[in-house]
Amino acid sequence: MDYKEEIKVFSSFLKRRGLKHTDQREEILKAFLSEEKHLTADDLYLLVMKKNPAIGHATVYRTLKLLCGANLASEIYLKDNRVCYEHKYGHRAHEHMVCVHCGKTIELRIPEIESLVKKVEKEHGFKLNDYALKLSGICAKCGKDTK
Amino acid sequence: MDYKEEIKVFSSFLKRRGLKHTDQREEILKAFLSEEKHLTADDLYLLVMKKNPAIGHATVYRTLKLLCGANLASEIYLKDNRVCYEHKYGHRAHEHMVCVHCGKTIELRIPEIESLVKKVEKEHGFKLNDYALKLSGICAKCGKDTK
DNA sequence: ATGATATTGATAATCAATATCAAGTAGGGG
DNA sequence: CCCCTACTTGATATTGATTATCAATATCAT
Ligand SMILES: [Mn+2]
Ligand SMILES: [Mn+2]
Ligand SMILES: [Zn+2]
Ligand SMILES: [Zn+2]
């Protein structure tokens, strides 16, 4: 767990943009990478706090934006459309299915989506950055409970 | 443009839930139906104001939630993930493509999505309410401008 | 018409996310 | 290694959208 690869990616991103590599930024990146799941900015803030209580709220928000810029993280919108972040570096595109009752989130892999999306992109002259497919409903467990 | 159908749907929804049919609610529904596009709660508030300046901000928010409950409206999330509302009654499911630069939104119809989604639903024992596919990128016009 | 109950609109409160800004730091050039 | 300057930081205030509160009012089954 040294995250050497990701740190290098982040460093070169920062340099390319004339930004500085600070201890806070690296600590936040490491904390982010240490949890293989969907985190809100505040979740990450709490995580970072445990290691270094001096790091400010705003810095976590700012750094998450940078991580997205460096393609190390991506924003996603799950339950109640709260902004969450997930790992992007070395992770394939995927879709999400969210239980509107308990919030449980399942990651899907529907490869057919990609080509459908590509086709549409061409048809409309769009230059596509990204796409997101979110299914919402009631998970098996909640369906049983409320029956 | 008397919206008779929709008003009846709304009325029976309200009755079924033990809620009351008020002038404000009907006015807000009519204003909502009068614009065939994606509106924020505040967009709708401004629209309603023109007809009846006495109607409060909060009532518009509250009524939009009811319209969603009655399947007359649905929430969507476009640029910057602002909450918008669109007509649902008598409208087929569709997908959206949004330009991250200018906000231009195109409605798509990708019928293949439906069956893909249904398949996944079964596989995971979910009871699906809804799904949303959003493509984001740079539209043809913005692509030309920034070239 | 009556009365229980839902609704309204002004207002305050909340919440996540940003902006501000003085003090501190990184890091390239010398 | 030191300087200088532009970038960063963290505390704090601010924003902007949405929701909660609550006294006054309207609805509707009876
Ligand atoms: Mn995911
Ligand atoms: Mn639409
Ligand atoms: Zn569930
Ligand atoms: Zn555009």
C-alpha cells in the first residue's frame, strides 16, 4: 500500500498545471486510496482527520477536485444525489444500482452500454467525456422486509 | 390546453393519499405543464409568480414533490447536478446528453437500454423503479468554438 | 354549516459546497 | 543554501438550494 503509481500520476499532474505538491495533498490522496469504496467529501475529511487533525475541511474539498482532474478519482451521484467520489485509476467504467430504501449500492458491468453510447455520440457530433447509468429501486433485502 | 387529463390524475392521487385539492396546487400543475422543458423548482416558481404572485416559494417545492408522487413529473439531474423536473405523464422514457460547457441538453431515445436494464434487475433481485443514463461532453457548437 | 385535518406562505434553519484572506510553504533561479 | 514569488492552507464567513416551523387559513366528509 504505498500507492507509488498514483502518487506519481498526481505529482506529474500538479507539475503540468504549475501547482505544488504539498504534504496535505499527498495525505489526502493516500487516505482516499485507502478505502476501496464510495466516499463523500466529508467521509474523506473524517478519515483524514484520524491521521492528521490539522488538515482543514476546505483542503479536502479542493484536493478531491484535483484528483478528478488527474483522473485518479471521479464524481458519482448515488442516493439522494449526494456527491460521492470513487477510485478511477486502474478501474474500469461501470454502472450503479442503488436501493432507494437502504442506500445499498451494487456495481454493475454492462459492456453493451459503451457501444450504444459511442454510436449516439457520433450521431450528434458530441465529444463525449463521460457517461453515467444509475438504476434505482428496492433491493432484494428491503423488498422482503416491506412485503 | 386545459390539462384535463393531468388534473384528474392529480386529483385522484391527492384523494388516494388523503390530501386536499387546492387552488395553489392546481395552478402550479398548470404552470408546470405549460412549459414543455426541463425546469428547476425556482424556474417554476417564477413562472407561477406571473399568474399569481401570492403563491409561496415553499409551496412550489412541495407541489413538485407531489407531482412526482403522482407520476406527472420526474426529477432529473443535468448540468452540475442541479435538480430539474420534466413532464412524465404521456412521455416515454428517454436519456439525456448534456454539454458541460454550455449546458445544452439533448434528449435521446436508446431503446436497447431498457432490455439491458431489465436483465440486470432480474439477476440481482432488485425491484427497479427507474433508471437514468446521462452522457456528458462537449456539444458540436462548443467543440467548434474552442478549437 | 361544522370541525377535524391538511395547507399555506413568511420566515428561519439546514446543509453541502465555495469564497475570502492573512499567514505559511514550495520550489525554481541564482 | 537562500530568496522571492506564486501557490496553499485553514479558519471563517458566505452562498444557494432545499426543508422545517408555525400561526393563520382553506378543504371536504359528514
Ligand atoms: Mn462505483
Ligand atoms: Mn428530458
Ligand atoms: Zn435496500
Ligand atoms: Zn455546448
